[in-house]
Amino acid sequence: MTEDIHKQRESRVICPPGFKILKSWYRRVYARQDLNKEQIQSLLSADKELVKKTKKTSVSTVGDWIIKERRSSFLLGMCIPFRNNNKHRLPWRAGNYLRMYGIHVAEPLAYVERKVAGVVVKSWYIFRNLNHCRDVESYLSELILAGVTKESLSDFLHHLALAVKELETVQAYHADLSGKNIYTADGKNFYFIDLEAVQFNVEYDAKKRMKNHVQLYDSFCDALSDLLLVPFLGALMHESLDLRVWMPEVRKAQKERRAQVEASWAKHGQPERINPLRAFRVHI
């Protein structure tokens, strides 16, 4: 890739068509063209419903919008300013990269960052709530409870495989590709969330593919048998890989992953949300 092409692509990733930059002495805003700073500030200042909070991040809803806030230490940021600033911007940039290639993510509204001496200490990523969708674990659970045919389940997995395969095609790698981070309304069109876990402009290798395949297999294997899951993962396979060798490795790694998760739950307690497909224990 030439330097000019790289700059053009980066420009589209940080401020895509239909968006503009709004600046002040301590804040930079990338916002949809029809918005101004006052409207963005009004949204950030509105009463919010807190969804999730950790030491460094919080997720809230305001009307139809989700606001992901990230905080970081100025002193630590000064030590690694480039890495710190990129970490704040990653979900915004990754989402724009995926949208540039026609891959579905939640509709972005704005990205706001607050800087001190060139170091981003707080940022807000604002995007539309996918309240018309369900994560694919919940969606599949509802399909099974509704008594759909194996052909319908196979069709769902076929469309999901096409969407996941497209990530590799555009050199975007999602490091947490479990079903909870993929949303759908119809089983044919899919949205990817948790964009902090996305790397782009990267080459896939066997390690990356294995991690994704294990994550997806672990999401579905409590409810679906290998009669459905082997063709599903086979559709994601690179031509250089042998499915007969690959699948035993996936199964082994999935069991190790599950054991680690359950050991963590035993030590720290179960999370609020647990994959509903775990309750089935019946292979279809």
C-alpha cells in the first residue's frame, strides 16, 4: 500500500464521509454532519441509564443511543501516548473501517475525546442501540424453542458463516467473536459489536482462526450437534487447512476454554448474563 493510499484510508477511518470534525481547546469531536457541539454536549449531559461499569469504562443508554465512556490516567498515558490514544479511538476507527467495506455495525453518531497535553484522558463513543436485534445466542435459542427445522438452523448458520468470513476477507480480526458479540434481527443480516476487540489491516493465521472457531463452537455446542457445526466451521476454513485435523483441535480447545471459564466462575461468581444455549444440553 502506498503512503498516499494509506493516508486516504486512515482519513476515512477517523472521519468518514458524512461526518465532520468539531474542535475546542480541550476537546475534539467527530460527529455526523447534521450535528453541532451543543447537541453532542446535550446528549452527554443528559440523564443516562447505566448498563455496565468497570474501573476504566462505563456503558449507558440515552434514548435510542448507547454511550461508551472510557477513562485513563494522564500519567500512564504520558508514558505511552500513542498506544493510549489509539486504545481510546479503536472502537470508533474499527467501526468505520468495517462500515467502509459494507460490514454491519451499530450506526455511529459521534466520537468525542478530551485531551490534556496531547494525551486522551476520557472519550465517548456514541452509537445507535441495536434494540431491534438479539445476540445470536439468544436468537438461536428462540429458534430452537420455536421448533424450527434442522434446515432452518442450517440456513441460519450458513448466513452467519458468510458474515464472519467477510471479516477475514477485509482483513479485520475480532478477538472476541463469541455469539454474544454478534447481533441479528432476521438471521440473515448480522451486526458486530464490542469493537474494542477488533484489529484491522491484519493477516489471519492459524492461531487467529482457531481462536475464533473455538469461540463460535463454544457458543453453540451445547444446543447444536456436529452435524450442523462441522459444516458451519468448514465454511469458515482456509483452503490450506484440513477439516479432519482441525475439528479435533477445536473440540479440545473448546473443552479447555470451558473449563477455564467455569473455574473462574467458581472463584469469582457467575456473570449476570449466561449463554442461554447452555441450558439445552440437547444436541439438534
